[in-house]
Amino acid sequence: MASGRSARRSSRPAAPLTALGLGVALAAAAAVSATLRADRPPPVEAGPVTPLPAVQVLRDGDLVFRRGRDLMAGIVLAQDDRARFSHVGMLLIDDGRPMVVHATPGEGQGPSGVLRESLQAFAAAELAAEVAVFRPPNLDPAAGAALRRYLEAQVGKPFDLGFVYSDDTTMYCTELVLKALRAGGVDLAPRLATVSAPTLREPAYSPDGLRRDALLSEIRDQP
């Protein structure tokens, strides 16, 4: 699932099955051993989490990408040699406190669905091998207010086990942030390549495909 640099590029087939298709299999308690590459175990390296930008430089609408440590993250990462991250959420700043709204199938005993939690919890070392913040373009205060309203309305929705972008009743992580950006007037979805697989009803978007889009800029500087 790679990002496009012009109009939508054609979907490319999974080999042997997309990370998202494998996610469906996991969620349905299917046999992972039948679909995971036998010669390529999930490459989730241990290590310290990259320091995040100071709170003062963060804004509503910033995207927070996470390289997870769990089995699902390993499967996602194993499908793409270039993949840096396996999950994405969006920041909302509440009284100076950064919060992340994200859609997750649940990790360990954690809850699933669209959650709102602190950036500290989202980036906890037991969950994240790496975390980084990227900024989408053209998010003025009016756009920030619109995407905030959209995100707040999604909290509590179930996780989308089918990875169906056209259905708003459930959400997967990349779907949630793309639709929030669209609500703020920034529609990146037409720029991104999609992934197709027999297990998917329609093409889907990956977190790292979004991360690689040229319109996003990584936020590194401390104030």
C-alpha cells in the first residue's frame, strides 16, 4: 500500500495476502499460519520510542503514526519492505493536553473501536516501537474545528473488521483520519494507492501508505 504522487494509482495485488486481509483473518480467529509468510516473521523491533515534538508545537489534525509491537502490527509491517508504521490516529488538543482519536481492533486486553486517549497512552513503550507526528496541509482554524466535530462524533463506533471505506458505520484507522481530514476540507484519499485482496470487499488504505504521501510533513522540532 504505497502512496500516490499524482491522481489515484491502480491498486496492486497482495502477496500472498494483504496485511489488511490478514487482519480480517485474525479478527475472525482464522489460522494465521496459513497466510503469514513462513520465511518472514513479523519485523517488530524493540527499542526506545522516538521523542515526540513538544506539546506547544502540536495542533488539532496532526497525524500520529505508531509502529506497534503486537502480532497485528507485525503482520502489517511484514507485507511491505518500506513500511515504517502500522497504525495511525489524529490529535486533538484539549486544554493544552494532546489526545489521540484512533480506531483499533484492540491490543491485548484493551478495548476496540474508535477511542479517545492521551498521547502518552497511545505512545506507551509497551505498545510502540516508534511514534512520529506528521502534519497535513491547509488546516486553518475553521478546518480544525470541522475535523474536531467529525472525530468527536465517531468516538465509540466499532472497529471495521472488513476495512470498507465506503461504510461509515464502522471505522478502521486510516479510514478514520482520512475522513476527518475530508471533513476539514483536505481530501487526501484520491491521491493514495489502495490495496485489494480476495478477503476485502473493496480496496483499502494503509497507515504507511498515507504516511508516505508527499503532502504530509513530519514534525520534529522542539520549540
